[in-house]
Amino acid sequence: MAGAASVPGGASNAGSSGASAAAGAGIGGAGAGGGGTTSAAGSAGASPSTAGAVGAAGAAGTLGASGASGTAGAGAGGAAAGPVVPVLAAADHYRFSAGDAILEIDAKTGGRVSKLSLSGADMIVTTASDPTTWGSVFWTSPRTGTWMPEWPPPAAIDNSPYTPAISGAHLLLTGTADATLGVSMAKDYALDSASGWITINYTINASKAQKAAPWEVSRVPRGGIAFFPLGAASSLKAGPLTVTQSAGMVWFDDAAKTATSPDGAKLVADGANGWEAYVFGGNLFLKRFADQPVSAQVPNGEGEICLYPGTSWVEFEVQGPYTQIAANGNLPWKVQWRLVKIPSTVTVAVGSASLLTFAQEQAAIP
């Protein structure tokens, strides 16, 4: 249920080489183009202005640049790749569109991500009768001892309307203050079609002095595979989940969808190298963030990486540094996302070396 350091591996190295030509590179195409034409190969580690951008000939769009193949410098439909300008798609819903990839934010419901899809396949649970079981949200951690009551989340930060504004290629959302908690939230969403990264800059604005950590909670559909590199081995508390550990990685296979948590327990761990991944429906959802040492994480039941099984969703979480915030001060924190189609040459299974390599290439991790 989730900084101050810069995010490792910025956009300048986002164009690492992909696993195969079938993987596809940037938004707008993957692998072989239409009419049996194969795109020219992208250079490994090319600059973000060219790496992973694919022209109109691509067979399937991606939101993420693997640099495996594709004509550099062209985006979806052959247009120039670069920052994507958000638009008001429907009442209170703002959309970033790149090829057949969609990122949508619901300003009226907590300024949360309400849709993240590729080729029509949603990676975020889009709707529910209860606002605590869908979308991707941003909270303060810990919940225990600070939220009053401890559940549900404070409406002001979780599901009350946020004030939206488009500034260039950024969607800015400002929330109202929760007087008891003493915070309000701000969110800044941006998508660059050249690098393939969605960048979310969060800010916790404190009206009173407190210690808190930033906490991103994304509800992904059940039935996928979550994996991440483990930091401190003693930090791993699997809770209600059955996990596999191999070569410094932790894997959770939710294919059976049988894990439950009637008491609210969850997996908690210290990560390494600043990334985590979730695979579902042939797509890879990658999160990249500044790695935190155990000493900078929320103690007593929280951690840098958390997984919680719900009825029809898994909470795919990351938390930032546990920081003292002065009265009228703020805590900024950045998370980056990438959504990319997994090539047929990659084996999707727990412990798969090819899946791990593909994810590392997408995260541009040495």
C-alpha cells in the first residue's frame, strides 16, 4: 500500500538496446513495419531525442523506448518525437496520447492516474465503486499514527477534486489541504515520446512540521508477475505473498490470483538500483525512482517497495525517503514510468533471464 536524491539513469540514457527487433522501440511502432518492411536498427544508448522513436510503419505502438529497432527521430504517425501536450479528453479527464498508448488523469478524483493503456490493454485498474480500489494515487506514509482515521485515506489527498492546469507539455494538479494531516499535494505529469518516459513530480506541502515519506500506490490488474531487485536481504517481509528469490531478485507470480490479505498485511522490502516491474497482458510496466537506503525508509511495517493483494487488483507501490518537513515546507519526489510491449523472444516467467534483461534494458540500468 509506498527522494531527495536525483532519479538514477535519466532520460539521456533511456535508449538502451532492446532484446530483439521484435520488441519495437518507441511510441508508434514495434519491430517490422507495415508491408513487410523492417525498420532500421536504433543505436544502443542513443540520445533521448532520437533513441527508440518509431515512425508510422511500426506494427504496434509502445510507451517506452527499447532502442531495438525503428527509424530514429520520428514519433507516432511519423510526427516528430518529443514532449506530448495533454488535452482535456472528457469532463475533468486529461489525456496524453502517443500512438496507441494512453495516459489519462482524473482531476476530479484526486488528480489520480485513471488509465494507462497500450494497444487497448489497461495496466491500471480504471474504475470501481470504491475510490480506494482503482487508479494510481499519492499519499503520505506512514498511515499508522498519522492518518485520522487510519482508513480510508484522507479525501483531500486521495479522491477530492484537484485543480488542473496545462502548462506547455505538463499537466499540473493542485489538491486541497487536509487540516488534520496538515498537508496538501501537488502533481506534475509529463510524457516524452522520444525517450518513452512518463515523469511524475509529486510535492508534499506541509502546513505543520512533521515527518513523512512520499507514497505512490498503483492498482494493477491481478494475474501478472511483479519483480524487483532486493536491497537489504533482512528487509524482505513477504506477508501474505509467496515469492521466489533468485540472483538478487524477488518475484511474485499472481497467475493463480489466490493471495489474500484479510488483515491488511503486505509484502515490504528494500529495493536496489531504483526500479520495480509488473508484467501483465504481454506488456511491461516499469517504475524508476531514486533508491533509498533502509535507514531512510519508514520503519515498522513499511518499506521502499510494497505489494498488496486486493480482490481484483494488486497494489504496486513505491515509497520515498522518510523526511522531516518543516512547517510551511515541502518535500518533492519524482517517479518515472514506462509501458512497453514485451517481444516474443522474451520468456515471461518467474526467474526468466530474458525478462530480467529486457526490464534492465528498459530501465537503462548498467
